[in-house]
Amino acid sequence: MTSPLLPIYARADLSFEKGEGPWLFGRDGERYLDFGAGVAVNALGHAHPHLVKALTEQASKLWHTSNLYQIPEGERLARRLVENTFADVVVFSNSGAEANEAAIKMARKYHSANGHPERFRIITFEGAFHGRTLATIAAGGQAKYLEGFGPKVEGFDQVPFGDLDALKAAIGPETAALLIEPIQGESGIRPVPNAFMRALRDLCDQHGLLLIFDEIQTGVGRTGKLFAYEWTGITPDIMSIAKGIGGGFPLGACLATSEAAKGMTPGTHGTTFGGNPLAMAVGNAVLDVILEPGFLQHVERVGLLLKQRLAELMDRHPAVVAEVRGLGLMMGLRTHVPNTEFINIARKEKIILIGAGDNVTRLLPPLIISDADVAEALNRLDAACAAIEAELKNAAQRGAAE
Ligand SMILES: *Cc1c(COP(=O)(O)O)cnc(C)c1O
């Protein structure tokens, strides 16, 4: 029977019944080690007792009131985000793309409020991914996502990744902001060097531009800091987050300094669902765990362990693994075989991985993984590499026999 779901995803023939920590239980009766975490979403793994409690307690009290009334749990989550970042204010959303939309609108409105409505253009970087709304596909600039959807939303200019001269040349009298992921996720775990980040901050200060970080994938502990910008020595003016902050519940946010947000006065922006009590309860519960003393140190330590083990994997299987890169628990393996094949074979070894550009396979495990989980992952990755080597050898022998 054909599926009534719009076929926009090439879904694997696999579904899951339940999850527990870093484990997923498939309807095929198998247990899978989840090193994808729903694309960096399930930051605390599956069915984390503290999250389950927060959601179910809130669910029995109040789901939705609208943003026409005070939402104390939202005030609390916003305050905690502000206290732990560069930001002064927060606006919630239901997804990453919406958080970026808020960031884009805020940057344009800032210049408009300063008497420069002509400054609306935003510079982004090749390989970027910022979401799938009309504005965010224009921001991402990837032809495969823009194709067939009419004229690209006006106001986005793109420069090559890491090209400071091209960036300088692209800044003009209409430029409002720069938008960048501290580590590009979808295009293959490409970290932006700290020196380049500092140069971006200097350029923004020099030209009166706002610096926007898309930390939708890198944020909420993923790299071993609460936010990846903390590694760089600089701060943005605006930052979008999502994915990990909801731990699996749809939740995003746009954070900003009060200066950058000064154009966003009552009535300028809004959302029906954003910041609803259910999402706020879960967001606070996620922060309870991530802000616990020692949690981020755990992520940093286990991330280093994983990176070291992956480097050893590459040494053992040089015909399969070409490169290991990433930070914290946001790791990428570039392989000599197509990443789709690598991921399929890894799934046969009961480990879930995620594809990315540049033939990279992403490892984005829940942040709660233990050393034993890393060891288990490596056993499975070793088995996957061995299976691929066996196939390569068979193919070579068939080739020789012909
Ligand atoms: C996932 C992602 C988005 C889009 O988030 P959605 O919730 O799918 O809209 C935007 N930017 C980055 C860096 C992402 O990883």
C-alpha cells in the first residue's frame, strides 16, 4: 500500500517502538544504539525520567493559554537562557527555521529602527543550512532546496566558506547582518576557525552589522559548552537555537542583546504556539540537567574520548574512514565509500548514524552517553568497517577474475 504521507523523505524501512537513554527499540525486535539522536534533538536521550515527569505533570495542568497572558515557566526559561549567555531577551518558537526567521526579522528591524530601512541584506556562507521556510532556504542558498519554489526571497548574499576577502567585498551599504553556523552541520561538520569568527566580529563592529549565530545544531551542550560561541572568545548579537533545547519536544528560540532587539516592539512579531506551557516545562527540565555542575564537562570529556576512538578506527580501517572531525559530541566521519552505504551497513550492525554533505557521516549521540556506550559504538563501527572491507575485497577479486 502506498503511504498517504507526502513523499518528501526517503525513509529507511525501520520504525521504533520506544527508547531508553541512548537505545532505540525497533519494531523489528532489535535494539539500536542511537548515535543520531533525531539529528541532535534528543540531547538527553530517550524517555529521560526528569523530562517525562516535567511533561506529564504539565500536561495534567495546562497545555496552552496563548501569548496574550503571562506564562511564568516561559519567563523562567528565558531568564535562565539570559543568565547563561550573552543575551538580554528571548523569543520562543516551535522550530529552528522559525527561530531563524525571528533572527532575520530582528536584524532588519534593528536597522529600520535606526533610520536605515535600506539595510536589510544578510550575508551567509556556502554550505550553510538554516531551515526550509522560504526565507531560510534563501539564507542557506543551496540550489537543491531553492529549485522550483519561485523567486528566491530577496536580501541574502552568499560568500564562500572561510573566505574573508570575499566577505569584505560583499559588505555594502544595504548589508544588515552576517548569519553563520559556528560549525556547519548539514554540509558535513565543518567548524569555522576561531580566528575567522573573531574577524567576523571585528567586521561587524567596524560596519555596524549584527552578527547572528545559528546554534540550532551546535547549541545546548552539543560541543561541550552550553553554546559553541563560548569556544570562540566572541559573542554574537543574535542567536537562534532549537533542536537540543526541547530534548525531543518542538521548541526553538531566538536570543539577542537588547540593543539588537530594539526594533521588536509590541505587535511586530508573534506566534500562536511558541513558548506554550508544555514546551516551557520541557525546556526548563532540559536545562535542569544540562546546567547541573559537571554535565558539560562530561560532554567535553566523553566527546574527546569518542574523537580519539574514531581516530583509532580510522587507523584500523584506512580503506573506509578518510577523516574524523568535529567538536564535543558533534562528530563527523568522512568515508571513502558513499556515506549512504556506510550508514546502511552501520544500521545492520544496529547503530544509528546520520548523513551530511561532503560524504560525511554524522555522530550526534545523546549527551548522556557513557564511556561504555562509546565502547559499544566502536564495536559496531568496527564491525561495519570490517563488512565494508570484506565487500571491497570481494569486488576486487571479482574484478581480477574477469
Ligand atoms: C536543523 C537546523 C535548522 C532548521 O531547524 P528546523 O527545526 O528543522 O526548522 C536550522 N539551522 C541549523 C543549523 C540546523 O541544524
